[in-house]
Amino acid sequence: MFHVSPEGFSLDGRPVRLLSGALHYFRSLPEQWPHRLGQLRAMGLNCVETYVPWNLHEPRPGTYDFTGMADLERFLTATREAGLHAIVRPSPYICAEWENGGLPWWLLADPEVRALRCQDPGYLARVERWFDVLLPRLVPHQVTHGGNVLMMQIENEYGSYGTDAGYLRHLAELMRARGVDVPLFTSDGPEDFFLTGGSVPGHLATVNFGSRAGEAFERLAALRPDDPPMCMEFWCGWFDHWGDDHVVRDPAEAADALDEILTAGGQVNLYMAHGGTNFATWAGANTKDPVTGERYAPTVTSYDYDAPVDERGGVTEKFHAFRAVLARHADAPPPEPLPLPPLLPTGRVELTESVRLFDALDRLSPAPPVHGAEPPSFEELGIAHGLVLYETTVPGPRGPYPLSVQGLADRAHVYLDGRPVGVLERDGEQQVPDVAVAGAAARVSLLVESMGRVNYGTGLGDRKGVRRVLHTQQSLHGWRARPVELGHGTPEGLPWGTGGEGPGPVFHRGHLEAAGPADGYLALPGWGKGYVWVNGFCLGRYWERGPQRTLYVPWPLLRAGRNEIVVLELDAAPERPAVELRDSADLG
């Protein structure tokens, strides 16, 4: 059995030191899991840690998915076959720079859910229903049942969010009642308010940090003297936001910080050991001010994280630096790193077919428009992410006045009688000046795109759409809305070949001839903003403002022969639409 004491951890009566690394099964494809886990072993780790994102597994209320990249049990089996212990973090909230911090979008549309991450009865009822489905899948994988899962998390960095101690105790009780009998833990920053707000008496408290291990462990010991020192998240890299610089951390400096943790006698979990990719629309967002929830900052598609094992699974300078440190604290030398799969040859793929989104709207949004006095939110329309076309009329004639929006989440192309008049953004330009109505009325259209929901801080529970539109000081009423959900699977039934002339977003399609499955890096020079699909799988978002300039194409998506590439460009495609295949990542 796995046991926690002030002196450290033991397994079956023998001391064990956890040298763990975070690797999220939902950020790579199942065929890649054995390779990624092998790289962790080669670094010198003996354990792997993963979150469990509730929203991936319950995309709609009562509808569950544990297939493909959501096959959690297959992943846990793979971790055991790789010879690794496992730490699982099944808390309802995960943060992780993941859409809505792992909480399902539909909670925001449920009238019985009045608050998140607290003892709100409606919220707890949905958590209990989820745990009834999830935990029976995890229980057989516990070390107490012959598996390799050593510990499970109660809640994630709750001290950064709230003070509802009863909520934390209730989650622990729910887990125990459903058969979780391995040690439970919480993870928080090392400051006193984080730990006092986020820990649970009787259960292990761990700390998250990127440097100054001695100070962090001293603070932990002052408040939790019976808990051994463990860094549940050693931030050895960082994530990127659209429009910001790419973040890297010096390998030697990070290795020194790791050595400080281990020299101090601490247990460690590298966050991230391998980052992977925020495929489709799963990338979350932060706010520049997590206290006020202001200044929205969406996360890029890549979750490379400047980790020791890169997005493709390759070893880096940081990998070798960490391997040298870990070798000094391990019982046996690690195996050698695994080779990488083939890489697609560089080249250019012309996208010769196109169709305008507005010309395909009846196929993309076949249901009748939804009508309302105010614009309905994405959540009220029943979609997670994508586009919503909002339309109404402005009476006239009237002189030029500003057309402004309130509560925009997150970006809107504005049209007047079908003519583009501006692009508005959350925390950016939010009005179109000098909008006049020459005749009896004019049609105002807003095509609103959602980016990731905020995953940390007071901005959690980020609703999408637009709250109000005004012409001068008047609120515009009488809206109709047509949703187009994007992200999971190529939109079907598009009338290819009808052309892309006229205003509005355009789908473009081309085909890549491949000798067989291989990794690739897809670049879109000259494009603006949009989405990419390969053989029906959404790689994620691209945006000219960077820092990310290439999208990673995992080898399991490709097949020998013809492969379909579809791009939805929201702003403006190059004159000759094409994508390029590169031989290395460009993350800025």
C-alpha cells in the first residue's frame, strides 16, 4: 500500500521517492501515448501525473465520452505498461490553461447552477452525477486494487479562488464514498492564504512553484508540519497567449531549481514534462488581472510549454539537463530516449476549392433562427464554441451615429446591409463610428467568434456572445441568431466549388499526398485568423498576431495517399490560398 508520513512516502513498506512528470492524455493522441511515456522514463522519472477534464468527457449534460483521446482507462493502462506510477487529478476544476478550467460550458446555461466551485446545490448535484460515472473507472486502477495510481486530487489550487472549506470536505467525502481509498491531496501556492484557503485537514497538502524551493517548503512546514515536502507543480516552463511573446526558461536555471527541490528532500512533479497541444477549441484563456477578471488573454493552440519533451515528443536541451539532475537522485540509470516518427517533407499545398460561410449557412446552421429581444448567448443557443450570426434592424432614416457593443466575447465582424464595416474585439475597439441609415431601415449583422473561456481567477464562468448592441444611446432589440459550432470534426455537406467571392469568412480546401503517416508542421503565411482541419480533425486555431506560427500535425491523423486539409479563414486569405509544410516548429 501507498503511505504518506512526515518523513515521506512508502509503497508496500519500502520508501519511495516520487519523481513525476505531468503528461495530459487529452493533449496528444492515443497512438502517441506509449512514446510520450517512454520519454518520461528516459528522463529518469518513475511517475506520471494527469488531470481529468470534466468538459472533455461530458460535452453535454448526461452524455459521456471515454473514447479516442478521451480514453482515460486506456491511458492509465499505458502508464502501467510503461512501468510508471500514476497521480490522477479528477477534481471538477483543473485550470491547466484548458477551456473553462475543465468545467463544462453547459453549467453556465443551467438555471439550477447559481455558482461554481462551492456548496451551491445545483453545482454539487452535477458534480455528484459526474463522479458517479468517472470514479468507478478510476477505482480499479488504484494501487490498492492492483493498479498503479498512488494518489488523487480533491480540488486544484482552490486557495487561489475561494474559502468554502465545506465544499472541499464534501468533495473528499464524495470520493471516499465512491471507492477512492488511496491518499487524497490538494495543491496550492506556498503563500499562507493559498494554503489556508485550499487545504483540507486530514489530507495531504502540496505546493506549486517554479523556484525558491527552500522558502516554499518552509512555508508549507509552518502550516502543515505533518505533511512531507512535495512540489505538485514545478513550473519548468510556461504557456503562451495570442499577441504576447513566446515564453522560454533557461534549461540550466530550471535544472538548478529542480536540483534544489530534490536536495531539500522534496518529492516533485514536473509541470509540464510533456505539454502537447490544445487541439480544436480546447485552449483556455486568462485575464491579465485575475483579481478583477479584466484584460482577456486567450491561450494559443500549442501547449509545448517549453517542456523537456517538446510538442512532437522530441527531447530537448532541458530534457538532458533534467536527466542529469534526476540521475543523481534516482536508484537506477534511465533507459535511452526513443526515436521520433517520420517527418513529412517540406512543401506547399494549394487550397483550390472554396465556399463562403454565408453561402453555406443553411447547411451549417439548419435549425430555424433563435429570436430574442436581446442577443442570446452561446450557452443559451446550446453551443460550446464557434460562430454566431446575430442580426437585427435599425429604423431610419437617421444620421451617422456610433454602433457599439457591450459584453463582447470575444470578436465580431460587423456588417451593415451585408457590407463589412468593422471588426470589434473584447478589450479592444468596441464601436464602429458613423453608422448611418439612409432609408427606412438597415440590417445590422454581427458574426461573433468565441475564443477560450477563462480558466483561472474571478473570470471563471466566462460566457460567450454579445450582451447588448447600441446605436448611439439606443439598445437595439429584435434579434435573431444562427449558431455555427466549430472545433470537433470538419463541417459536413459544404457546397465546395461555389467560390469564395463576397464578404465574410471562407472555407478553403486542398489535398496533401503523403507516403504514409508522419508528423508535420503546418504554416499559414499570409493568412489572418481561423481554424484548420486535417482529415476531419481540428488542429486548432491560428492567428497572424502570433507568437505561434505553425500548427503541429500528429502522425496518426495522416494516411498513405490523399489527405484533406480544410481552412476556415475569418479575415482575409492570401490571393493564392495555400499552406506550407515545415520541418520544425515555429512558436515565436
